[in-house]
Amino acid sequence: MFRLPEGVTYLDGNSLGPLPVAAIEAVNRTMCEEWGTELIRAWNTRGWIGKPRGLGDRIGRLIGAPAGSVVVGDTLSIKVFQALAAAIRLRPGRRVILSDNGNFPTDLYMAQGLIDLVDGGHELRTPAPEDVAAAISEDVAVVMLTEVDYRTGRLHDMPGIIRTAHAAGALVIWDLAHSAGALPVDVHGAGADFAVGCTYKYLNGGPGAPAFIYVEPGIVGSVQPALSGWLGHDAPFAFDLDYRPAAGIERMRVGTPPLLAYAALEAALMVWEDVSMADVRARSIQLSELFIAEVEARCPELELASPRDPLARGSQVSFRFPEGYAVMQALIARGVIGDFRAPDILRFGFTPLYLDEADILRAAETIGSTMQHRLWDDDAYRRKGAVT
Amino acid sequence: MFRLPEGVTYLDGNSLGPLPVAAIEAVNRTMCEEWGTELIRAWNTRGWIGKPRGLGDRIGRLIGAPAGSVVVGDTLSIKVFQALAAAIRLRPGRRVILSDNGNFPTDLYMAQGLIDLVDGGHELRTPAPEDVAAAISEDVAVVMLTEVDYRTGRLHDMPGIIRTAHAAGALVIWDLAHSAGALPVDVHGAGADFAVGCTYKYLNGGPGAPAFIYVEPGIVGSVQPALSGWLGHDAPFAFDLDYRPAAGIERMRVGTPPLLAYAALEAALMVWEDVSMADVRARSIQLSELFIAEVEARCPELELASPRDPLARGSQVSFRFPEGYAVMQALIARGVIGDFRAPDILRFGFTPLYLDEADILRAAETIGSTMQHRLWDDDAYRRKGAVT
């Protein structure tokens, strides 16, 4: 189902999922039989114009979102901005955006950019993740959290935080970057107001594959799009001079979508048609538990950075080690691909669609020998590249 | 060099350029040999992280932008928003965004969205295109214009408007959607402050291919990015909690770029390496002059909507006809693909990379017979699709 290179144990599907075999043909078909043959007509004849909504519905089924409440497009950073801008305008009397200091930086950066731009006295608060619930006060407009911490894998209590936030009159935005395709999510059932995520991690959509945004159907009609692009207009091809938002979730569309990327994503999402997220979660826990046991048995110097309770973490396991960067380079050189996150985190993702116990054991053995023989202790492994 | 279907005369490269043959292999290679083989490592080993800048430089050579002043990413709507948000903050005492009522709607919509979001008393003024220069007053923060009118093809006087705007203390943003790859542009020589554009029209980058943004090197260091995403950070992989913009044009990057779309664009841009924009312009004028003469000789009922002086228009020719929509459907059914723009514009683009006189004559004959025999007068041609 996926193309994985020989001799590689890939524990980094939480950073970039592997190539679905079906994506090769799907993208080639979109190029040759759609773009190359239908040219401009393909927007109608091949349904290009409806892809953001159609792919949104496919993702919706994986995160508990009703049909017509998710749309695909742009990057996760842009989707964060759209959700935040909408949220602060739905709570005009409040000035606090509450996040946490473990959130992925781009979410915080987009909030900072929005606050500076709006210049309305808003403030970004970033307590420690475990202090978020207690920090939800009556001046909070919106709580913006990533469900699964990108470094430690720690899970926030989504339903609990939503209840606390709503009781205080605040809205909640969930970043599902490390949740979608990793564990069961029920945005609608939990009462999330907004959710955003990317599709190039557990959903295997390809490098830089488009992001998605969910808006709770009860509030989408009140959302005033800040990034009011023509494809979010109620009648894009009327070419009116004045913006008028589309009725529902399509108002969160902005510009012309990159169709080749959409073709790859569509093929990647087809893989999920017969997959139960509960099964994926159960297998992921088996694999991560095995991994922790095998690594800890071999490497006492690695400190578990993820919650030990599997129900308290997402689908990744992280260890701390001062020379983590060099260790990860040494592992990659030996065919075990995870990633490093500053300052000292070795991160490994568990993706049952293409990993099994044999992979986990092989990885643990490589980690064990690398640590035991200090194979990482080499200047070549300390030289940093752009992406680590 | 391009794959064009048999029996089609494609006069819509100004809406979606055709498939460059080299793009098929380039995208396939990016999928199979980079994504599929290198996986996450490709960000370093295959230079993915530097593509937005590298492709920006390739585009820069076509629009007179120095190396390191253009970056590729997102959609044109997003790039318009970035430029506008930067511009109004560089002119804090001024409240007017000046455009024209012929501008492509998404540019106006993004301005409206920004104005509503900032809520600082800004105003969007949209005089007729010919009245823009006279409307540049001391309260104008930024003049935002599309050089080539998407309906009529009328060209703005870029250097003249920039001089007038700068004399009044205003900044200028040029949308080059219908300019890049169509005619010589010299953003740096003309003194433009910002330029934005898309790559799926004359640059043939593929459906929804990424947009680009140019910022004048003298002011880029003063630009405060409103869409402050992690890949515009000075040190994205330090994962700092606070945003700090990259030194130069890279601060206009936002999120993770769609690499498959970049691979197609890269192949499409290679085609331009040995092409002179002056030659392209000269050939485009020959073709469009021939087209006007041949169509007018056959179809007195079509009214030329483009400037008759070829130096006053871009690389397209438009005619008005009350039943323009049905006419265009009839033409497409007969293998002549142009497009329709509401309310009554038949639009034809001239792209010398893959069109010659024989194509123009064939198109003119088809248009002539369609009009003469009222072949468009059929209910089937009046039914509107989503994209027209």
C-alpha cells in the first residue's frame, strides 16, 4: 500500500508520511489525463472545483466532523490564522488568546502576527500545558491548543478543556496535526468550535500536502472570513466587486488550490476507507508499548519524555538525551528514521498502516547498539542540516 | 515542449497554461525518488527547504527582480494579503487603499477582509482604471493594481503610476497575474515596492501552482509579516516560542510548501531559460494583431473590448457579445478554447511558446463560422457550469 525503501525502518510518519503507491498513478493521471488533456475544462469536467470540499468530507469522517463541515486548502499556518481571526471576532469583548508553551511554534507565531496586525490590545498567554485548564478565565476569547504535543506526545483532554472553556464563554480551536489519522477524534461530539490540521503526517498526503479546517456547523454562518479570497465567495464566478461569504464551510476557502497536491492527498485518503480508527489506535498502543519496553531495557541513559500511560499520549514516543541530535543522525545512517526536536528530543512515530512488531524490534536493536557502543559519538553526526 | 490535445486550439493559457512535458517526469521523480525514497530526509538531501527561494529567483529573472527578492508560496490571494498588510503598516498615518474597479475580484476581496480585520478606519477606493493616477492623493497608503486587466487586457502604465504614487508618499503593489511570462516586466527598474503573481497562467506551472511575492530589497527589512508562519522565521528549526522574521524575502514564507506542485513549477520554469521576454512580446503582438484582423473581418457583431493599440494591452484579446457565454461554449465544443468573463467578455490569450499563425487562423475560422451560422444559439450552450 505504501512505498518504503529497502533497509529503512520508518518511525517518522508523524513528520512526513510515506508515499502511497496509489498516489503515483493518481498524480500522473491528474497531470496527463486531466491537466494535459482537459486543460482549463477540467475545473468542471473533472470536478477540480469541488475537491476542497470532497477531500474535506473524507477527512471529516476521520475526525468526527459531519459532511460539509471541513474544507481542505492552504497550509496549517494559514488555517490557524483563519480560525483565530474568526474566533477573536466572535468574542469581541475579550482580549486573551490562550495556548500553551508546548504548542507547535507556528501556531503561536500566527497568533502573534494576528495580534500585532489587529492591534486591539489582545494578548497571547502560554502557560505550561498542564496549567491550561486553570488559566481559562472570563477574559479568554479563545483557547488554541494542539491536542498531541509535537515533542512529548502528551495528549490534552479535549472534551474536558472544551467544557471548561465553554463554561467560561470562550471558544476552542484544536490543532489536530498529530491527531488526524493517529487516534480517534470526535470534534463534533466533543463540541470543538474550530479544528485545523495538516495532511502530510499520519494522513500520508505528501510533502506540504494541503491543510484542513473544520468549523462547527452552528457557528460557521457567523464567521467573518479574514482571508476573504475569491473561492470563499458565495458566487466566485460572478466576479462581483464586493466580497460576500459562501453559505457554509466553503467561506474558509481562499485561493486557487494546488490540484496536483490534491490528487496525491485524495489517493492517500482512499487508504482510510476501510480502516477503523479504533483499530489503528489499539495497534499503535501495542507498538509503542513494545518500543518503550525494548528501548528502556537496552538504553538506561535515554529518559522517556512521553507519558508512560499510553492513553495519555498520541501515537509517538519521545526520549530525551543531551546529544539527541547526534544520536538521531547516527540512527538515520543505520536505517532507523525518527526525528530530533530541539533541544534534546528523540521522536519516534507509530503508524500501524505500515509498521509491525518486527519493525519495532529492529529499531530497538539499532537504538540499543547505537547507544551501547556510542556510535553517535562522531563529529559527522553533530553537523546540523536545515531540517533535523 | 508542451502536451496539447489533438484537435484543440488553446487560447486559454492566460487562465491555465498547458502541461509541460518535462513536468510529468519531474513530478514523478519527486514522488518516487524523493518522497518515496528519501522520505523526510529529502527536505535536506533534495533541497526541498530551499525551493521557495530557488523558484523565486527563476521567476525573478522574468520580472526584473534581483536574486533573493522573490519567494514562491501559497496562493495569489494570500500573497496579496501579505503585501497589503505590510504596506498599510509601512504607512501608518494613511487610511486609503487605492485600486481600480477592473481589478481581479480576489485582490479587492482580500483588501476588504484586511480592512475589516484591522478595523482601523481604512478605506478601499476603486475608481475606473483610467482614473487611478488622478486619484493618488496624500491619504493613500498603497496603490494596488493588476498590471493587465483580466477582462480587457488593458495595460496600466507601471512606471508612470509608481512615480505618481511615490511622489505622493504612497507605496505600490503590482499584481502580475497576467504579466509574468506574458510581457517584459521590470519591477526593480520601475521601482515597485511589492509585486505578486501566480504561476499557473503564462508560466504553465499547473492548476493551482504556487504564487510568488517580490518585495523591494530596500524595504523588505522593514516589513512586519502579518502571516508570520514558522518557515518565515529567522530560525524555523530552533522552535523558539517567539516569532522573529527571517532577514530578507524569506520572511514572506508562511507554512510547509506543497512540493509536488513545486516540482511541476520547476519543470515549467526551466522552459524559460533560453527564452527572451522581448521575443515573446513581439510574437504575442504579431499573433494578437493577426487574430483581431481575422476575427473582425469575419464577425462584425463582435465588439473589440481590448485596446486596439497592441502596446496598450497585455497578451490577450477580448471581444464583447451579449451571448458571450453561449458563444464560448460553442467554440469549446469545436476545439477552440478561450474563456468567458461575466458579463459579456470572450477572452483569448496568446502564448507564443506553443501557438503560431496557423493556430490563429484556425481559431478565427471557427469563430467566424460559429458567429455566421449562429452555431452558439443552442440551449445546451447556455447552461452554466461552475467555471466558465
